[in-house]
Amino acid sequence: MPRRRILQWSALLVLVAAGAFTFALERSTHASFGGIDIKGSVAFRARTIEALRLMQSDAPREFDEVCAVVTQIRQDARSGTDVETGRVTIANASSLDVSLAWFASVLAHEAHHARLFRIERKHRQGNEVFTAEVDCINIQLEVLKRLGGNEREIVWLASKRDGHHPDMDHDGKYTWDDYYKRDW
């Protein structure tokens, strides 16, 4: 076999091996449930699936909404929703360090943000951000109660019903600075 042919086959073999390795690595950080891509640590993926299963059995309407509007749930430094794509990011403080009922209710909350934009075409600008927060907190509170959230969680969440908790610097506006200041 000519030297050039050997080099071509070697290059092809390297590309195939690299592709297989990349695929295996990608699969090791991803899971899927209800058609939603779940990305994060093994513990995060397991906890997310557990929360979705709880919601599926005890809050099926909200589970269906999550599946309809959320494309991905991924572990991140802070929680939020890219309303245009349906990608949800969840902080450890909202997933691994809380009750399962709380985590599931956070997923319902974040999915409702996506729903407000994607289905009702409401966007989070100006004071609408606070109105959207009130809607999402009410959904979260309903789900939390249905899933057996404890009294401390219910009382704390009810205290946020004015919708202004994302305004971290208390200037009456919600900006990217506010988003990056939070740890939840």
C-alpha cells in the first residue's frame, strides 16, 4: 500500500476515534427525560429526573407544561431561563441543596417563564419582569404545596409574591447586573 494511502487511512481512523470519544464524553454528561436534555453532574442529572418524575406523578399538568416548553435543563452557577430557546439553567442551591419538592417547583417556575414568552408572547422587559415573577411564583407555590413542600419552604416562597426578589440591587429594575449578583 502506498505511503499516501496509509496516511489517509490513519487520518480517517484518528477522526473516527476522536468522534467516538467525543460522543462518549457527551453522553457521559447528558441524560434525557420527557424529551428534555439534562446536562450536568451525575448527581444533578439523577436529581433532575427524580424531580421530573415526582412532578409527573403529583403535578401532571405542570409536568406536561415543562415538557412542552423546556428543551434543556442544565446545571449552572445560577438559575434562569432562556425564554426564546426553552433552555433552563439551575443552580445547586435550587437543585441539590433543597428538598425534592422545592426542586420540582423551581422547574415548574422556570418552565412558566418560557411559556409566557413562547406561547403567550410575553417578554420580560421593564415592569413585565416583576409581573412574570408573580405569575411564576404562584405556579411554583401551587406545585410546591401539591408535591409536599414543607411549611418553611411554603412560607418563604409566599413572602416573595410581590415578584421583586430578582431586583438584587433594589433599584426597581431587573438587569443583567441583578442576574449575575444572585447565587440561586
